Amino acid sequence: MKRTAIALSVGLAAGLPAAALAQAGHDAHHPARQLQEQAAPPASPTMPMSGMPEQYRTMMQAMPAECMNAMQQMMQGGMMHGAADASKAAETAPADGNVPDFTRAYVDAMDAMHGPMMEGVMADDSDTAFVRSMIPHHRGAIDMARIVQQHGDDPQTRAWAEQIIAAQEREIAEMQAWLKEKAHPGAIDFGQTGGTVWSADEGGSSVSAIDLGTGTVTTMPIPVAPHNVDLTPDARFLLAVGTPAGGNHGDGHDHAGSDTAGLLVMLDPQDLSTPPATVEVGAHPAHVVADRQGRAFVSLSGSNEVVVVDLAQGAAARVKTGAYPHGLRLSPDGAELYVANVEDESVSVLDTASLTEAARIPVGTAPVQVGFTPDGSQVYVSLRDENRVAVIGTATREVTGRIEVGPNPIQMIATPDGKQIYVANQGTEAAPNDTVSVIDTATSEVAGTLKTGPGAHGVSASADGAFVFVTNIADDSVSVINVARQEVLGSVPVGDRPNGIVYGSSS
């Protein structure tokens, strides 16, 4: 209780001098050390509350005496030095207003924290208000810790920063899990975002459709155990690929799949009950993407190639890749197809005009899926067995960096504005993971980790960038992430062992 109340006081004291806030923020993350160093508090603490909003005064008055004492000392310490510090800062600040990069970064981090904290405390009940305000508060602490890691050179401050990041990320995950459990699936508000989300339910040989307008879920059996789905750009077909229903299809990422020729299934997205057309494509089809020329590209893990199907004529061409091709995505202009080769430690770059392999890029161990940024300048590659994501610069076709994420990353997607990459960390069959790593593309760092459901696998985003959808293979559900709030709103039950997922707008 002591730590919780002191942490809350940082947000409540938003109107106090900056020095007091800094001291309060430090004490919130190191309460035991600070309280030991402080003198015994007065018996009857009083707090300067004039000018403070009524809701803040009420919440602070409800604090236990020991927490009020600690808060008072933090505030008094800051106030004693605040005026002098402010005067000194004003005298020494450069005339042109320039400040060090680290100062500007600290100020930006604090500014980014205050708005979401205020929004959080406006929740309908006290518990939710506390949790929703504490999540951005903790993110602010993480941001500031990363700043000192980047700019600081004192081993102690860097050690504190590392400890703060670990503790706050853990608590954020716990609070997000609490919000998820509290939320009712039917209560997810998609606002102005309409459309449908489809999941490939490999374990149930079905496809589930989530109508975002009504919240209804329709699950329909199809002729294959689908590992992946995609919507054609004209929204005429929902494509699914997999081995025939009832076969031994494995988990889609290894050689456990059946030798039976797999199928491409062409479904009517408006009515899944309409009998679909099918095209035999080859051994162990894994993923499918469609281009604007009416073609579908299907990775065939069993024969180390991509088959290109003309959806109108059914004719097919084949292009060789590296060993065990799996996830694949088209560049934004459609000129190139990047394919992750799981057993080749590489990504194949296919020219979609000549249907040839233009390059093969070494990336790391067990690449499973790729994802382009909207401008096409970068491709992110999940390295399942390294717990990392590689970044490829498409201009040079070289790996420019690697980013640590969660256990066994599988699929990923960029938000439409290109600012973030969402990476689903599936874990293993024995120990399913339930997190999504959110990468900041500007810094190439993980900016946050969200708790979804066990076996996080497939990822898709709404066209307006408001929501990200994640299939949970071990939970038979799809989690919904509010991008602006960086919060998991809840999960929607779908078919058995959902893998791939795709969003389609209502227009």
C-alpha cells in the first residue's frame, strides 16, 4: 500500500514545482531506500492543498498517515529548493533557448505522460481510474530510465534505470492483465472503426469472422485446416491456405505437416457459407498474399518455392526460394515479395514482374514472417529461435539491426502511420507466451509490452490504425489492442487454434 500511494502522489502533484515532482518521482520507484534516509515524519502531517482540484484533495486526504508523511516530506524538500533552482536555471539557460538533448528528452517524456494519466483518472470507478493512470505513469518512468541509459555515464544511475524498466514493465503487464480480466468481451467499443476481422482456425478447420459493427462472431467450416488468410485488395475473395481438413497439419512452422497436396481456398467474404472454389497448390502451403493484378502468392514449405496463382484462370507459376519458405509480404508498391525461409536463415526477395528470385538476404535463425513499413524502406523479420527481430533496409538489402523481443516471435505488422511494429510472441507449445512487443520504428527499440492471450501468433491492424488484432493460438481467441491507449481492451472467442488473421474495412 505504501508504494502504491506514494506512486499515485506523483500524478496528483502535477501542479507542484518541478523539483518537488522530480523528488517525488524518484521516491515512488525507490520508496524503501528513501524512507530509510528520511527523518521521522511529524505526527500530524498537513498538506498544502490550496488551488488543487477537489478530486485530488479528496484522494490525498484518504491516504494512510504514513504515506501522507512521506509525500509531505518529498513535497517540502522540492519546495525548499524549487524557487532557488528555478531562478538558477533561468540565469544559466542559453539566451537562444537551446537546452541539452537529454533535458529536452526528459521534458518530452513527462509531457507525454501527463495527458494519458489525466485521461485515465476519469474512468467510471476508482480502481480502473487508478490502474489506467498508473500505466502511462509507469511508461513515463520507463522512458526517463531509457534516456539516462542513452545519455548518462554513471554506473549507479544506469543500474537504477535497468531496475526501474524491469519493475515497471512487469507491473504494466500485470495491470493490463487486470484490465483485460475486468473488461467484458461484448463491451469492446470500436468507435467509428467498422469492418470485419477474419481468423484462420487451423485446429478447427474453420474461419471465424468478427463483425466490428455488431460484435458478432461467425465460425464456418472450410475444406482445409487453414494456417493463414488474406483478403484480396478488391475485397472480392477471402483466401485461405492449408492442408485438407482432417489431415495431420502440424503447427505450420515445421515438417510435421502432411504430404497431401495443400489447397488454396477462395471464399466469399460477405457470405462464408457460399461453397468456395479451391486450387491445388502443392506441399504444405503456409501463407498467402494477394496483389492488385489478381494473383495470389502462396509459400510452399514442403517444396521450397512460392506458387503464383491467377485467381481468374487458375494457372500457376512457381519460383524457387530458400529452405522452408513460410511468411511472406508484398512491398507497398507490389514490385517485390519478401519471403521468410525458416530453415535457410534467410529472406528471399522475389521480383513480381519477372517471377524470379532477385536476392537472398541472410538474417538469422528461424525467420518466420516479414513485415514492411508503409513507405517500403524497411522490412522487419521475426527470428523465432533468437527471440529477436531483424531489420532490413530495402535499398541496400542488408540487415541494419536486430531488436530483442519476447519468446518465439511469429507474426508482426506495422501500423498504417509507420510509427510502430507489433510483434506477437507465441512462446512454445509447452510454455505458450502471451505478449506482444511494440517496437518504436524511430528508435528501433521496444517501447512497450502488452499482455494478450496464451500463444500470441497472428497480427493485423485496422485501416485507420486505431486497433491491432492478435490471434491467441492456445486460447482460441483474438485480442483487441487500442493503439492510442496502448491497452488490450479484451478478447473475442473464435475457432480452435487461430493462426493467421486479416482485417477488411467495411467500405
